[in-house]
Amino acid sequence: MSKPLEGFNICCTGVPSIKINELKAKTQKMGGRLSLDLLSSVTHLVVASPDTPKYEYALKKRPDIMFLTVEFVPVLYDKWISGEDIDVDHEIAEYGERTVFGNIKIAFTNIPGQERLEYASLVKKHGGVYIAYVSTSADLLVAGKGEGEKYKFALDKKIPIVHVNWLKACLKRGAWISSAEFSFDLGEQAVEDRLARIPSKQKPVLALTDKSLSEKRPVSLVRRTRSENTWNAIMEDIESSRPPSRSASVVVRQSSSHGTPFDLVDADEANQIANKGIDVTEESAEERLFSGHIFLFHGFSITKLKYVEQYITSRGGIILSSEEESQPTHFVVPFDAKPLDLRPTPPSAVLVTNWYIDESIHYQQLQPPETCVYSRYLGEIIHHPNASIFQNKQISASGFSGMQATHIERFITALGAKFIDTLEESRDLLVVTDEQFQAMNNRNMAAELQMQPTKKMRAAVSWKIRIAPAAWIFEPDRWASLFRPKAAAEDHERAAKRARESEKENIAKITKKRQH
């Protein structure tokens, strides 16, 4: 029996983990591959929701990717095992490809008659519902101009209004594009520019499976890197094309990107990669990340465990429901668990916090347990008697990125302080990376590391806010000194101010006596 998905490399976005496991098994049986990451070799993206980073990236950067419904693989599989003759292109056209407009009710205004009829026909063809009159039942109003009764009615009823270029862009890409990308508030030139940037839909190029052929599908001009699943950098590119926010902090947090996920390569190198072909059966390193790991969790809610299960099992790990099932290799507890609430660690296991899992997935390689063991971070530290010094303190951070930024924020909050992204003169402390702190106190090191003070660091110096390295936050013996310098300076300033005021009063009294 021929395998209908030979040459397909499918990725999923917005799909629950249980469903992903089903799709993966059925895809592989039909000769295809399911990748966890949006690799350069991915040909199709199963989309449960378009409101995801993977979808937005593929929409703008991968015109060769086709968007599929969640039902496509299971329905195709049922037909295949029942012995039906499968024409996969026909099956995709019939029910597999996501419709562009997905039953959205669309009305038009300020669009010429013949053009309006053509657009109405295209809306119906691509899954939408055309309504001739604007009413409260409309989901969207497509307008050629920002004027007229229909336009005013939509404004009054808060019906989203988009420029006609949005419709053109969706049809050009063959996929749903966020209506916010073509809001009338952006102006005519902006929506024209955005339409020009939308790539035209291309047909996916499948990997050839005929053994007599040595060449396989060419890959896009990208190289996969260790941080390919780090979507921050991708989203920065997406965000850069969106309208700027109406309000911004004076001093903002630095980017949380931990390196770009795709590095451009030249055409010659891309051709060499293409000639090597693509192995559609080999599992990626990420899919083997937790191979050999047997996790036993303690102190987590059932909801949280169900959520994290997809990340572990899809990467080769095993989760035990009890210690009796098997000997765990890792005993996982919440990073802020109280020492007294812990049960004894199984003798076969390493005691780690959930940060071990977070960081391993984020960096796509196992982190040494000693960097994530329970005693290193919270527990004994967060619940230290001296932690009360952090209560109600206002703390900001600078220089952190990726998972490191997330963890430093959570740790500071767990200590009882208020973590605030923006830096103002009223803040009690600015936490920076250890490298930045060392460079700040050593000009030669700063030059060697090519480190420049961040905006927050310069502002902190100007406002006399204490600057401390992250390492000090994890050392209770240093806590007493973190806030003292600023407090002492403030006390000195207040005392000096009282002295000046007292001196002025005495001078005034003496002057008054002399006048009498």
C-alpha cells in the first residue's frame, strides 16, 4: 500500500499535546514526518489557532508552507487504512487546507460595484460569508475609504474595520492575516507597504522519495541553530512591522531574545545542504532531549502537570504517577517550595526544580543539575529568615534575556519584592548580569567584553539607585547590604536638609532680634 504522506514534513501550532501525539503516529504510518519545531524542511503547518508565533512567522517568511486543518491527518488516515485510493492533492483541496476566511461574515463599503462582486465571490470561494448590508451580525467591514454611513455604523457598533488591502493580502498569501495589520488608523501608505511585503502563496516542495533520485527538495536559505525554538527573535521581526504602541516606558526591559533562531547562509552553502537531502525519519535532537529521564513530580497541581506533560513526553521523557512504578532519575519540585513541605528524595533521583526542565527546553540541551538543584535557588533561600528585607522593595533588572530573564523576575517576586520592568527614581535596586557588573567596575574588562552600560544602568547611576549583580540575590549573607547604601544616602540627605533648615531658622531669629 502506497503511503500518501511520503515527503511531507508536518509541524503543529496551537494543537494540544494529546492531539500532537496522535497526529505524529498517524503521519509517520503514512510515510511522513512530524517535527516539533518549524524547521526549514517543514512543508505543512497544522493550525489550531492563527494567533501563534509559528503561524505568524510562516505567514510572513515561509510562503512555501501550506496551512492544514487539525482534522486532515486523522480523516486521511481513516480513508487510507480502509483501503481507499488516495489522491492527496484532492484530499487537501477537499478538506485539508485551512480556508482563508473560515466562516467570517464580511461586508463591504466604498468599493465599486464590479470590484465588490468579484471580492464577494472570492470571499465565498475561500470559506467566508459575504453579507450585502452592514448589520450587527457582521464580523468585519472591508472599506475602500474611511467615510460613509456603513463606515459610521461600524464605528458606532464597534465592528472591526479594515482597509481593502487586507482582503488583497489574505488572497495573495492564501491565508488569514490579522485584521489589525491593515487598520485604517495606519494610513494609506502604511497599508500599501504592508500589502507589498506579504509574500505570494507558493506550492510546498516535497522531499522526493524515489530511491533512484539522488536530489531531494531544496531547503530554504536558513540554517537551524540550537535556539531555533526560541521565538522571541522571530516575534521581534513580526512586531517591528506592527504599528508602534501609543505609550512606552521611559526605560524598557531589554530584548528577551537569546540569539536569532535562523542564520542566513549563502546560496552555495544552501545548494550543498539541498544536495545532501532530507532524512524524513530521523528524530531531531530536541525530540530526544529527555531520553532516559524518568521524572517524579512533587508539589504541582494536576492542571500544571497535564500542561508540562506535553513538553516532556514529546521529547522522550517519562513521567511517573508514583514512585512504585519505577525508579525516577529526577525528583522535580516547585522552585519556591518550602523545605518543610518536601518529602524525602528517592535515592535513585537528583532533586531539581522545575527550572531544570525550563532551561533544558529553552536552550535545547540538558542543563547540569547543579545549576538547577533545589538548594541552589529557592526553598532554603527564598524561605530564609532574612528574606523579609525584600518585602515591598521595588526592583528592576537589566541585561537578562530568555529564560534567565524569566527566572530572575520570578525569584525576585518570590522573595517578596515588587518586580517592575521600568526603572524610575523611586526604585530600590537594579539587578544586572554578573558580567555587566564586573565590566561596570573594570573598564579594561568592559572594553574586552565590548559591554556598554544599558539605559537602565546609566539612569540608576544618575538617580543613585543601588546596582547589584544577580549572584548577590542568591546569597543571603549579602542581602543586608543591598539596600543600605541608598537608605544611608537618603538619611544623610534628610539630616543635612534638617540642619540647613534649622540654621536658616536660627539666622532668621537672630536677624529679627537685631531689628528690634
